Amino acid sequence: MKRIEIYDTTLRDGSQGEGVNFSLQDKLLITKRLDELGVDFIEGGYPLSNPKDYEYFREVRKLSLKHAQVAAFGMTRRKNCLPEDDTCIKALLESEAPVVTIVGKTWDMHVREVLSVSLDENLAMIRDSVGHCKSKGRRVVYDAEHFFDGYRANPEYAISTLRAAWQAGAETLVLCDTNGGTLPTQIAERVRAVRQAIPEANVGIHCHNDCELAVANTLVAVAEGAMQVQGTINGIGERCGNVDLISVVANLAIKMQGYEVLRKESLPHLTSLSRYVYELANMNFRNGQPFVGNSAFAHKGGMHAHGVAKLASSYEHIDPAIVGNQRRILISELSGQSNILAKTTKYAIANDKETLVKLRQAVEERENEGYEYEAAEASFDLLTKKTLGIYRPKFERLAYHVNVEVDREGRVLSEATVKVRVEGEADVQHTVAEGDGPVDALNKALRKALRQSYPKLDEMELADYKVRVVNSKAATAARVRVVIESRDKDDMWGTVGVSENIIEASWLALVDSIEHKLFKNEQAK
């Protein structure tokens, strides 16, 4: 089995996609999730690009990653500048990332017209940058920008840029189809040419999807000997996006023979990973996405539904459970149980078919209302408790009220009033709090009501808050889905609420988040 390294650039290249914006917390959460699945390299960003990327490299050091290596991305040194004096190179080394990825110019037109340097100076910039980072104990990946266009224009020079990086100490030479316009036959030809010219080098591939060929181009490159694949989860990225690592991993692990990727047990988690990233990016799922989309194994009536009912493989290229997805018969929707079983292991209900059916039906009903649980596993756990009849609320919600007003100076003031009864207590807690917004005010008022009985709530904080319209065609009467990310000193969790009223949806997600914390503390005793 040949090991193919998976290099994820969702946090950098992916964030350049239109409408994609990850918070620092999002980036750290995605890093943990990718590490758990066995991704080899996680590119965190360019430390000089913005304060968020700078902070990421400080905060990621606090994570106990089990497998992945974090990479900092940057450019070759500037012209007429020593690498040790270059601000970009300094920032890469100061990030303390164990891997440094240097991008350099391959296309002679870019060298002359964009960098405005001689071809020889560009080679020196590549050598100096790679060599300096290598001398400081970093693993260096070299990204050959516009390699395939550069090779078409001037093959000898394109190869010479790769040779300069390899001789300076780069451990992998990544061939980039930066404009996304190369065909599979051309990818194959040029990967072969590189392997013949520098046979001792490790070759990687980085494809963009402007011709809808990124996955095909990547698989062809691997077949020709590429040992590292760079891409993003769900193919997000600039213009038409990057290669979708979900599809690449699934094809290499299932369809192509002789390749090993991620961890063996990771494949059933591909669907949940895909949806998790969509939720954190506040993007809608792509229903027709291969392998993991809602429609990837959906069958609508007639011959297909009849065939699948008799023999699933008659209209499905793989068992959807292999990638954590499920079959859907759209006339009478039937959901698989693999995801539910995976998330309810601690309740030992694998052999309780009646309970599994009840839980599956509860999930389907809630999803029909607009709920999604891929990024809200704490809410799913509470739903499971309620379905099993073991849910005992830690407090009773009696009433809440939110008031928002604008004073004479134009300041927006938010105030929330909450009434609850704590479990086992006769008195009603009636509290008021102000906040930076209605959700913050609700959060403070509810905590104020519960703090005396549950002092460990002070360990918990809200990390992120996202809103999405579920049925936009309903205009101002549309339902909204609110997802809240919370954390304490040990853990992070997500909760979800859905309502036509954004305050009510927020309240539902907030209550779930606090209840999850209280149940968690109880189990830890």
C-alpha cells in the first residue's frame, strides 16, 4: 500500500472562496477535526496576512494534535534581500509551525512581468528561501505556482525552479495548477516529465477546479507518482474552488487500488466532516456533492427506487455507510442508522431496534423543521436522552422577555428578563441582565439565575454564534437556524435552535448549550 499524504489548505486557500470567513475559533475546531481523521498536514494560513492568522499559530500550539503537522504558508524572499532579513520568512519561522510551505514562481512570464526580476534571481530567491527555512530545522514544502502553465511556456525553466527548491532542501515539490485550466492528459504528461527530470524528488499535486477537472487531475497525478495531495474540504476556494479532498480521499481509498490515506477508520466520518465544515463556514450543504451530499444516494420513485429496494448495488456505486452517508428513498424517506449508532454508542442501544426507530423518526421530524445536527452534537445528545426517556431537566424554563431600545444618543440597549425554577427547588429565580445584544443579555440573565445552584457554569463561555435562514422563500416569515458553539476548559460543543423568531431560535440553542454543560458536569462527578 502506497501512503498518499493529505495536505489540507481549507483554512487558507479555502477561506479565499467567496462568502467563506472562518473565525479563529472555527479554524481551531476544524484543525482538531482534521487531526482526528488522520490528515497529515494542516495549512493554517500566512502569519503576516492578518491578525487572525497570526493568532492562529499562537493558539494552535495549545492543541494536543495526535497526527497532523501544522504548516505556515508564505512566499519566497523579496528581490535583493537576504532571507534572514525578509519579513515574510521571519514571520514563517516565528510562527513556530513545524512545516513551512514556500510558494515560488515557475512561469517565466510571471517572473519577468509580476516579480520584475531576472530568471536567475528567481532561482536564487527559491534556493535562499527554502534553504534558510530548512537550516532552521523546519520541514519545507515547495509549492510551484502556475507550474503547468509555466511548463507549457518554458519547460526547461519550469523544471529548473523545481530543481532549485529540491537541492535547497524541500522535502516535497508540489505542482500547482493555479489557474485550473489544465486537462488530465496534460497533467499526466507533465508529472511524468518532472519525475523523469528529478527522479529522486517527492512530488505533490495542487489543483483548482476552473474546468471541473480538479478531482480527475489529482487522481491522474497520483497514478503518475504524486505522493502528496493538497486541497480543501468540500472544494471551497477562490473562483471555482480547489480540489475537494472528500472526493479525492474517497476515490483513493475505495476506487483505486494500492493507496492508503488518512486513518483506516476515518472513511465513515467523511460525511460528518463535510457538513461540519459547511456549518462552521455558514454555507449551505451542496446536495449533489459526490459521496457525502444529501442527494448522493437519493432515489426518487420508478425503476431506481424499485431496483434499490431489491438490490442496493443495482443503483449505488458504493454502500453509502462506507463514507458515513445514507440512502434516501424520496417517495417514503428512509434514513440509515449508521450515523445515529455512531453517536449513541454510550447508550448501548445498537440492538434495541424499537428505540433506534424512534430516535431516527425524531431526527427526521426535527430535520424537517430545519434542524441540522452535524455541527450540533450536544443538541443531538439531548434529543437522544429525551427519546430514551432518561432526560431530566436541570431547570424548568418558565418565561423570558427581551427588550431592545435605542437611547437619545443612538446607542442600542438590550435587556433580558428570565424566570426559571431550578431542579429540586421551590423558589422561582427571576433575574435581569443587560448585554451587548439580545442573545448576550439572555445568556447573562440565564446564567445569573442558575449560578448559585450551578457555580461551574462560570467555566463555560460562548465561542461562536451563527444564523442561517432555513426556508428563504418564506421571506420575513422564514424559519432561522441558530448554531451556537460553546466551550469550557476541557471541551467544545455545538447546539442548535430553529424558529420563525430569531430570539426564540437563539434561546433554544442557548438552553441546550447550558443543559449540556450541566449534564457533562454531573457525569464527571
